[in-house]
Amino acid sequence: MDKILVTGGLGFIGSHTVVELQSNGYDVVVIDDLSNSSIETLDRITSISGIKPQFQQFDLKDKTKVSEFFKANTNIKGVIHFAASKAVGESMDNPLMYYENNINTLVYVLQELKKLNHSNFIFSSSCTVYGQADELPITENAPVKMAESPYGNTKQIGEEIISDECRVNSKLNAIALRYFNPIGAHETAIIGELPIGVPQNLVPFITQTAIGLRDQLSVFGDDYPTSDGTCVRDYIHVVDLAKAHVIALERLLKNKNKSNYETFNLGTGKGSSVLEVIQSFEAVTGLKLNYKVADRRAGDIIAAYADTSKANNELGWKAKFTLDDAMKSAWKWEQNIRKNS
């Protein structure tokens, strides 16, 4: 079995990807500092897959520990790099933390990979690299504009760092997966999105409001130039997203990549407004959500949804789950964790 390192592997997307890797026969090692995740997720992964991944808890900002890990694990065949801070709003308030956490950790991992004869690297990127795109849907050829937030900027800089390293290091093969808005949970409702503190993303705020943890959901702005005045995003089920990481990894392991640095959009190809997401949740649950319209939020763009044809045709990957599927699974997960907490 090929050994794969997943950094940030106990987080939302990371944990679902670990499950998919294990179900495809990979030996998974997880590094996570638990700054925005829970150690309980390790047991949750194990209860789904029947296999407990190897786990090491440390902060990738500790360069010495990163180096020691790779010296002790010379047989790593690929790295999927999720470890990063990820909230737009928080990055607006604390930019230096985002630059230190998201850039330094990436550099330290790549420095270790440079010492290997051959390495495969999947980068967790984001549609935020496009900023407010001139044309929708957004293709991979859309210009990377000035970022709207420090978080988005760290993803742009991250891609530039990987691209630059690939240019001078032919032994490194890398794919940056630019995903749109991951939502939903595993069908078992054993793993899902579990933010620490107040959720920064829409769907966990919806489910926490519905279950009574939050009094009210705020919809940030209803005066955008969209169909109903609220922001439009491409919401993709996290399991679809996780499967794409496995497919991208296999592309590199089987030398099917066309260059040693590639980028792919991951989304559904369909934009949904904030109000449409709320309506989907209400439709699949039969609940009425308590929400109010608030002022616009700094860093938010008007609309973003993907042209997924490159991922569909090149990777042979396509999103299968609908918005309703995702909302149903997110609610099932929310109910499950509150019942067991």
C-alpha cells in the first residue's frame, strides 16, 4: 500500500479525504495540530473505515518537527496538504496569523519534499484565488486577481510558491485543486463539519441555528446584483470533493499528469444564492429557519461558480450530489453530534 501523508487530516475536508483514501487501499498518515479540529475525529474515521490512520499531533510551523517527520517517513508516496487557517472574516481581522500559518507550513513541507527523489503533492487551494471574476462560470484560465482577503491571498501565494518550485524541481509533481464551497457530511453522519466556536461558514451556521445553538442566522447583504440580492456560490458536497483528491493523487502516482504543475476547479458548475441554500434546508428538513438580513461583510465577493469541464474531462471526475443531498446530510450530522454530546 502506498503511504500518503494528509496534513490537517482531522479537519472537515481532510477527514473525509482520509476515509476515501483508506477505502481505496492507501496507508494514511495524518498530521494535525488540533487548532481547528478534534482528536475524536480519529476514532470517527476509524469507525467508518475500520482502519485507524497513523496520527501525529504537531504544528507544521515547527520546522524542526517537520524535518524529523520526513526523516522518519522516507517512504511517503504523496502529500495532500490541507493544513491551513481558512476563514475569510478571521483573516481580515488577523492577517499576520494567516500569512504565518498558511505560507510557512507550506514552505516547510515543500523543503522536505525537495530532498526526495520523487514527490507528489496535492494542494488544497480555493476559488478565492479568482477574486470577483469578470466572467461566470469561472474557468482555470480566468485571471488571478488581487485577493479580496488575506485568506484568499495565502492561496494565491501558495499556488505561486508551488508553481515556482515545480519550475525548478522536475522531481516534484503537484496539482492545485481550487474548490468552491464545501458543504455536507459523510452519509454515516459520523464525520462532518464541526467548527470550533462560532461558525465562519454558512451551512454549519444554518444547522446550528436550526438545532437551537444559535438564536438567529445573519444573511450578509441582500442588495447584491444577483437574482435575489444575496451572494451566489457553488456549493459542493464534501464527499464529492474528497473523491476528487483521491483521483488527483492517482493521476500523479500513475504519471498521467500533462505537466508537473496543474490546476483544476472543483465545483458543481451551478451557483446557488444564500437564500436558495436556506430554502433548500427548509425543504429537506421541513423546518423554518430564523434568519435576518444584516450588512454586507468585508471580503465577500458577489458571485462565484465553477466551469468544471477541465476536471470532468481531464480527471474523469464529476460532482454527483445535489444541494438538497448536501443539506440533508449536514442536518443529519448536526443532529447526530448533538445527540451524542
